[in-house]
Amino acid sequence: MAIEGLGRAINCVPVAESRSISLKNQQGVTFFCYGANEIVTLKSQPTAGGTATNLATITRFYQSTATNGSAAWTLQTQAAAATVTIPSGGAVAIYVDANDLPAAANYVEIVKTTSALVVAVVHDLLVQRDPANLVALSA
């Protein structure tokens, strides 16, 4: 039997839009966002549900023109910003490294403008656990 990724390498919040995601015990999170021509904004917070501030650290992200796996991911670059626009009929993947957070912040979130869907995959867990013993990522 292969070693499962959940609990060893990753954890996930399937419905993550406007949710405070903890980066206390992981190296980073990748937000997968999809919704037609939607703008999503990255924010940081000191505590779950605390005052959120735009986190203008996105200089690169990946974009796909399809959400069903039929189109490859392509690297996109931009001047440091807190926002990304999702292509019509496509998706974006935005990586946030825990080291990019301001000193007092432990949480990040993606805020959408209308109907985007956001999945957060937290990875490079600092403490590996059985999936049943993983710490909740969002309050």
C-alpha cells in the first residue's frame, strides 16, 4: 500500500473562500480558484477571523484555461499584488509561502468578488499526523 498524502504531505480545506487558513505548522498553501473573470484577493490575518489586510505578495501564479484537466497550467507573472483575475472558463493556482506573511500574521485567506470557488491545499506539513489527528486549519 502506498503512503497517503493527507496528513503526511498535505491537508485541505475544500470550501476555502473567505476562510482564515492557518499556516502555523505548514510551509505554505496553494489556493485553487475558479470562476469566470472573477477577481480574487489574498489577505493576511494575525488570528482566525481577525482584521484582514491585503497581502501584496503575488508575483507569480499558474493559470489553466480549463477546469477539467484538459489544458496545461501556464506560469503567469505580474508586479507584486494582492489580486489575480481568473480567466473565463479556467482556473488559477496561487501559492503562498508562510515566510511571506507579515511578522504578526499566521493566517491567510482568499476573498472573492462574486461566485468564485476556492480550494486550499496546505502542504509541506511541519508535523505529520494520521488524517484523523490533523489539526483544524480554519476556525
